[in-house]
Amino acid sequence: MQRELTIDAPAAAPAPPEQSAERTAASGWVLRGVSTAYLVAGFAQPVFAGVYLSGDFDGLAWHMRGADLVSYIAIAHLVTAGVVWARARRAWPFWASLALVTGVTAQYFAGMWGELWLHFPLGVALVAGIAGMFAAVWRRPLPRRRKEVRADG
């Protein structure tokens, strides 16, 4: 008579995903770095505006410098997203970044012209968009996609 084990054997660990297909490419890491800087600069802008609105007039100078910085980072983000499109064959970061650059440009000029009816709500939307972009870029790997080789020539 054979004894039966009543304790289940531990389940085998799932096989790790193929490393080469799941690792983020160098261009993806650069995009993640630029997205992080974009997020920090984007979140600093309402802080500087709040400092100004609370009565410290130096906050306006910080807000203006921050606007320049956010604009420069937005352009760098667009360029980096273009590189990701070319290297990793992922177009969505480019198109999302282009939408953000368009919003940042409109935001910049609305602030310069004193159009606060547009500047405030657009600023809120941009901070949300930048945060969404940050989350999307960091959420999944951005591996480099290779062109498939056709067997039939």
C-alpha cells in the first residue's frame, strides 16, 4: 500500500518573461528621465503661482522662470518621444507629447498676455496631462521593436 501525501507540493514559480523583449530600451529610459523632470517642473509651477498670489511678488519671477523651464523640457520631451518612435516603434508618446507642447505653448502665451481665464484651467489640465504621461511612460517597459524578417523574400 502506497502512502498519499496530503500536503500539496508548492506551485512552480511562473517562468520569467523573455528578458530581451521586456526590457526598456535606452531611448525609453531617456524618455522616462525627461518625463520625470517634466513632472517636477510642472508641479512646481502652481507652487510658484501660489507664492505670488499669497503676496510675495518674487513668486512671479519664479513662475516666469518656471514657465521657461517647462517650455524647454516640453520641447526636449517631444524630441525624445520622436526618438522613441523611430527606435522603439511606439508612436503614442510622440502624439501625446505634441498635444502637451501645444498646450504648454498656449499656456505660456495666455500667461504673458494676462488671459487668466485661460491660463488657470489650462494649467490644471496640463499638470494632469503631464502626470498622466509620466505614469504611462513608467507603467510599462518600452522595448525596442525589431522589424520582422520575411521568410518569403
